[in-house]
Amino acid sequence: MASSRKELNGHRQEKNQMSKINVAIVGVGNVTKTLIRGLEFYQNSTEGLWHPKLAGFTVNDISVSGVYDVDSSKVGKKIKDMVTDYKINSDLSVQAGILDDPINVPNGQLKSIQYNEFVDSLKKIKPDFLVNLISSGMDKSSESYAKAALEVGCSFLNATSSKTITPELRSSFESKGAMILGDDLMSQFGGTAFHRGMMELLINRGITIRKAYQLDVGGNADTQNTMAEQLREKKRKIKTESISIEVPYQFRSTAGTTEYAEQLGNSRVSYYWIEAKGFLGAPLEMDLSLRTNDSSNGCNVILDSIRAAKFAISKNDLAKSEIISAYAFKNPPKKTKIRESIKAFEETFANSANY
């Protein structure tokens, strides 16, 4: 640990000679607050970081220059007053964002700005990345945020299930020397990543999978929004397809959020059941559960994606967005198996002598 701290201190002394990574975030929920807390905490530690150094960057090279939301109870508040479990050394205040979809908030009051006003705000802070962490189901708002990022010339990371990446939009971002990454963030060790890992292990060990399901129950606002039937089916389709890529044949599979339980808070419980067979058709049945923290589970992946993308952009190697999206998202433009996506990402950004 002492050596890690020495490395971090040495790196901070060199930061003036390196490019900082400026980030703006839309959607001030648990993930955003956890991410900002992490940026403070990891100034003096590496414990819990998946990749302490990636593509030549540490977490200390990332700073948040703007945060946006449309809940009037959040707009105008300082982030340091919203993160109550950790001291945040920042005077950053929440600004009003774009709202192009119907939305329910606890107090029923909303505060938003027009698209052009948001673009002007982004131009003032000049972020390298706009990270979309708004609630699921806000497809029109996500589209507007992606469009705003493109207009300003900053890269866009879409953590939501909204489908933002198209070949045309990706080409437009690349024409400005920027990237669009997405869609639908896959947590470091959440329900989908764990399920895919189990499937991959079974297939590699010669086991034939016959049937499987993954049922998720959560207590945060995003899970509550997912209860809308159309959105629930959309996310179920994305998860099921993401998991099925690990298996080279058809089998009966269902995966998705099934219930909102307020008492779980920011936790998510995933229930798995797999029916399979081995030698001479010998039965194998797996029945288990996994409980995770939604907000912390996504932060490592977000930080990895931002650092990798910043490096690739600096080298004008914009095609590397495919590797980053396959590593970090459930519904990327080019889907690959989970082990292959991690290997390709780490060989490109973590293990190369060039970095």
C-alpha cells in the first residue's frame, strides 16, 4: 500500500505535464454521487480499483466540471452537501438539464432548460466527456444529450438502456475527433456480468445448457422506472441477448428486472437458475442469488472507459471505441464474449508496453 501511495503522489506531481480528463455528468443519482466520492477517495488509495493505472492515466487525472439534473430538489444544491457519508472538496453545484420525456419525481417539481441553453453551458466548461446517467426510459432526453455533446465536440458515454449509437451518429462523432460509447452500462460484477461468466465457464467445461433465467429485484429509482411494462421488456431483451452471446446454440433463457422493492435501497438481488447436462446426460442444476450495490458496481467500468477513450482519442485511433463499448456495455455496436472483451481491452489499454 505504501508503494502505491508513493506512486500516486509522484503521479500528482507530474499532472501538470499530462492531459487532464474533464467530465460532465447528467443525472445526479446514487451512481453520480458514488463516482464523485470515489474521485476524492482514490487520491490517496488504490484499494478497490480494477485498474489503478490505465492507458497512462490514474483516477487522479479525472475531474468533474459540471453536473446536471431536472429534479428541482437537486438543482442549485452543492454536490458536497448531497454526499453525506464522505467529505467532498468541491463547490460544484447541480445545474438544470434537458427534459424531453415525461418523468415522475418525489416532489413532483421539475426544473429544466432548453437544448440551446444546455449546449451553451457545455461550451463554457469544455468537457472531454458527457456521461449520461439519467433514469432508464428517457430516450428522447438521452438523444438530446448525445446531440448536444456532438454539437460541442465532446465525447458521449451512454450508461442508460436508451439506444443512442447508430453508424451515422458514430461517424459524426468521429468526424469531430470524438467518440460515442454505449449502450447500457454493464457493471463490474453485476447480474449480467456474473451470469455471462457462469455461462462461459459451463460451455468451456463441456456442459450443455438447456434452460436458464435471471430475475433481478432492486430498490433504487432506476429499478422503479423499469417497472413500466414497455421499458421492462426492452431491458429484458437487451440482457437476454447479452447473456446468450456466451452460448453457441439456442436454449430457453429469460433475464431481466422483475420487481421493485423499496426496502432494498441501492442494493440489487439477482436470482439465477440454470438447468444443464453433462456426460451421458447427467443432470446439473444451479440455483443461487447474488446481492450487489448498484451505484458502486458501475463506477470502475465508467472510469476505465473514460481513461481508455481519452488515450485512443489522443492517438486519433477512434476505431478503438468498439473495444471499449464491448468491454463496458450490454448492448454495444459489436458484441463479443465477456472473456474476449476483457482480454482485448486490457491488451489494448492496460498491458501494452506503449502505455
